[in-house]
Amino acid sequence: MKTVIEPFRIKMVEPIKLTTREQREALIRKAHHNPFLLRAEDVIIDLLTDSGTSAMSSEGWGAMMRGDESYAGARSWYRFRDTVKDIFGFEQVIPTHQGRAAEHILFSVTVKPGSIVPNNTHFDTTRANIEFVGGKPLDLPCAEADDLDSDYPFKGNMDIAALEALVAEEGPENIPVIMVTVTNNSGGGQPVSMANIRAVSRIARDAGIPFYIDACRFAENSHFIKQREAEFKTTPVIDIAREMFDYADGCTMSAKKDAFGNIGGFLCTNDAALAHQERNILILTEGFPTYGGLAGRDLEAIAVGLREILDEHYLDYRLFSTRYVVEHLRTAGIPVMAPAGGHAVYLDARRFLPHIDSLQYPGQALAVELYIEAGIRAVEIGTVMFGADPHTGEEHPARLELLRLAIPRRVYTQSHMDYVLEAIGRVWERRENIRGMRIIKAPRFLRHFTARFEWV
Ligand SMILES: *Cc1c(COP(=O)(O)O)cnc(C)c1O
């Protein structure tokens, strides 16, 4: 059959509250034109994030009932740990309440003021956690990542020559960790090839620098490798994932992404002495090392989710559903990042609204219009998110001005996506009348979450 179906049946539903355009105009004004400040029930299709928004399966919910809530050494902890070890292969597993807690602990023990941490592209919490301890996050995306139109299959790759030059110039003593994010979330949900991971790993090992994978979307990345890297055409996705982690010394993971969790994360390493230091911080900030800020039932749900996410029928459907939206937008001539990434669709706000300057936040303006048009919530990934230096407060245009429409896992159907396509088409029709925005009030770190905006 050519038709790709959602490979699940719906057993429980959550009604969507519908609103009128007039209501939405008032609601977004009350939210200071920042979709993060809306009430979720005032959103019709919520594409703000794919993080923690997945639909769990009957197996996942069933597993929660057998959560062992013992403080130390619970059965649920061992099930969680053994599943993580089996797939990721690292010796030390440290549970955390989210991915950012794993990042904070990792950088607290490895990064010193002035240290440089390269990545293909740092995610916003990763960048902020490095800056918070005085380090310098550095993005080294491959050159192909800049061309939003090309169908280059691995736009998430790291620039290998730039990484080599950095290690030669700065020396391993100033680079405590080299990271690669799979898939590259801030770079468009684009995959990283196994060849690229091998090359990064070789550089890291030759220089004696630990290599960490930001593993949030490891299953989607592995499936892209299967589809696009000839060598892996017939390799089971779980084996692709295992090989990927084999090249690394550790990982940070948000279980809110490729583990179908509503909460959770973990930090892995093969370095027992480092893990000892990390567990000391864990006890201070998260909890005892066999639960780390999670309930036993959460550990159970994640253990089930990590297996389900590697189901290749699910991954076929998952990558197809994102491609479905991107291909329809491209056919309509609407500027969108190509090829389709794994978890999200990225409108190119710079070309969608060429009359709006970067410092008037075209991505933010587009987010506001899409909400007013159809109650769709999406997030700006551009100058609002990355344009301000938290130490000097200085602003500069981001490399890309994107609006990310993240697709929650197993939550929306094709008709929901058709509604999204119609709404984007309508905003596209009236794009010339859309105005830029300015910031009224914003905090220093991670300003996009709470900044207040007004039209210029
Ligand atoms: C979501 C995410 C994180 C942070 O994880 P949280 O669970 O939200 O704290 C880190 N890196 C990437 C690539 C992510 O997508």
C-alpha cells in the first residue's frame, strides 16, 4: 500500500476547544504577543514543542501502574537502567528530571570559565548551561546547513575541518567536551550521518577530548541514517543507534523527546570517576542516584518508550508525517527548510517576511499571525532565541530566522496537518501586511520563554 497510516488506534481522546479569530486577537494581546504565555487550552493545534507532549501507549500507561516508588534501589530503576544500557551502551547511567538537568550536571563538572564547547548546533538550554558556568558554546554546522533549499541528506553534520582547526588552535586543554546533537534541533531537525559521527569521534579520541552525543532524537536520527546512508539500508535501527553511541564517551538525553516520556532524562558516561562527581551534584539538586528527580512510574514509562520509539513502522510514519507537511508547503511555493527534518517543520521567516528586519523578529511576527489565523502555536528560532548576548545584552541577527512547528509524537492526525497547511497558506496570502515586533521586557537568560512583545 502507498498510503502511510498512523500505526496506532485511538483509545482515549482529549477534546480541543475551538476559538474565534476575535477571541484569539484578545488572547495573544493578553499574552504579550508571546505564544509561551498563552494558556494551552486557548490553543487549537499546539506545535510549540515535541517535548513531553507525546501520547503514551497502552503499554506505557500499563507500566506506570507497576512503578516501584521505593526511595532507593527500586525495581523500576533497574528496568530503566538496563534498558538505557542495552540501547545506549554506556557504563554509567544517571537519571535526571529533564535533559537540561543532565546538561547542567555535565557542564558543572567539566567546563571551566573560558572553556570552549563545540557542537554541530547547541540547543538553547545546552548553550545557556555552558554560558552559566562561564564556558563558551560554539556552533560548527556544516556549510550545507546554510542552504535552506538544498536536499543535502545530512544537513545536521558538523563541519569537520572547522572542528580540526579549533582543536589545533585552542588545544585539547581548553576544550573539555565535544558534542554532536542528533538530530540537530536548532539547525532544523536535520540528521547527522554515521560518517560524520565517526569523523568527530576520531578527532576527539586523537586529541583525548571526551565526545558526547546530545541524544534527544537518537531514534529519528538512526532512521534517517537507515534511509539515507547506503551502508545501513538493511541494518536494524536499534543497531544503528548502538553503533552511533559506540563512538561516543557519553550522552545527555531528554526522555521527553525520543522516549515518549512526559518528563525525564538521563546523563551517561563511561568514566566512573566523573560519574562519581556527577552523582554528588545529582544528590544535591535532583535526588538519590536510583531515581534522580523521577518517580518510579516515570522510570517505567521511559523504559517502555525507549523500546517503542525504535519500532520501524512508527519511525516510517513519523518521518513521513513531517515530510507530508514540508512537501505540500514546497509545492505551494512557501519558504520552508528542506529536506524535511524529523520532529518539526521550519518555516523560513526571513524569506516569508523579507520586509521585516532581523532585529524586528520576523519569526516572532509569523508566530503571532499563525495563532491569530487559526489558533496554531509555534516557536521562533531566530534572533529572539539566539540574538542577545546574556553578558553584554548586545543584540545581533541570528544566522537563521525560523518558525518551528514541532509535531508531538502520535498526537495529531493527517487532518490536523491539513488544517495547519490551510492556515499557513492564508497567512502567506496576506504576508505583505504583517508588521515586525519589538521587545518591551526580557530577562537575561533564555529570554524567548518570557519576553513581552509589541508590534512596531
Ligand atoms: C529538549 C532538548 C534539550 C533539553 O531537554 P529538556 O528535557 O527540555 O530539558 C537538549 N537538547 C536538545 C537537542 C533538545 O531538543
